Amino acid sequence: MQYERLTDNKVNFTFQSKNFLSIFGLYLFSLGTIFSGYSIYLLLEATERVQRSIITWSGQGLFWCLILFFMAIFILFIPVEFLNVYKIYNSTFKDLIFNIIYSIGISLFSLIIFQYFISSDSLILSDISSIGKSVSFSGFIAVPLILFLQHTIRTSSIFINRLSYSFTLLVWIISSQIFL
């Protein structure tokens, strides 16, 4: 009899696409948002609204502004058109573990890409690499903490379930700015 009870309590750890797509969408939203902010800053430098510290001439600033702006639009286009998941599924402990694993896994993969595959020949490419690393570090540290806090207090507030995606995205963006 005891053997039957133990086999009934097995936990099945299989790939959860809904959890992966929500965390991947959050990562893309935060990366695209920070790239668009950086492109606006380059536009401000090119139009001489702020003192030049990154670009050397206006054409370079406009060129990189347009490249980063269109790259940010493309990155933001992916979760909107292809993923279509705007909810964090964090109701069970199993979902929490999957969300944390996916957050750390996506962040690790992107950290490797931004660390080793983007050369830092110019100051702008170095800044792009730093932006990617900061989003990754935020996915390592801040996002698992906020997911755990949301899971812990989800029963005490009805707003946690409705606003968890937006709140996690906001925390990811703000903490990425801190890591910059």
C-alpha cells in the first residue's frame, strides 16, 4: 500500500511551453525597450540636445539610432506577433520552478551571446554588449526573486495574478538599468 502512494505522488518535469514563452516574451520586451531607449539617446546626441560622449559626428549617431531603433522594433515584434503570451503562469510551485529555470536559462544563453559574439570594436557596440549583459544579469538575480515574491503573496492579493506580467516586466527593465 505504501508503495502505491509513493508512485502516485511522482512529479512530472516536462517542458512547459506556456512558461517558457511567457519568460522569453518578457526577456524580449525588456531587451527591446532598453535598445529603443538607447536609440533615442543616440538621436539626442546626433541632434546635439545633449553633449556628445558616444558618437563623433551626427551621421554616425543617426546611423546607429536608426539601426538600433529598427532592431528594437523587430525584437518587440517577436513577442507580440509570434509568442502571444501575456500572462505568467505561477500558480503552483512547479510553475515557479520552471519560470525560474527558464529565466536563468534564457539569461545564461543571451549572456554568452552578448559576451562572446558581439565585438567591442566601437563604443556603441560595447554599449550594446553592456545592455545585453545587464538584461541577462537582471534575469539571473531580480526576476527569480520577483517571481518568488509573486508566488508567495499571490493568495493575499487579486491584483498579483492580473498584473504579474506587467510588474515583472517593469522590474526587469528597472533592474537592467541598475546593472548598467
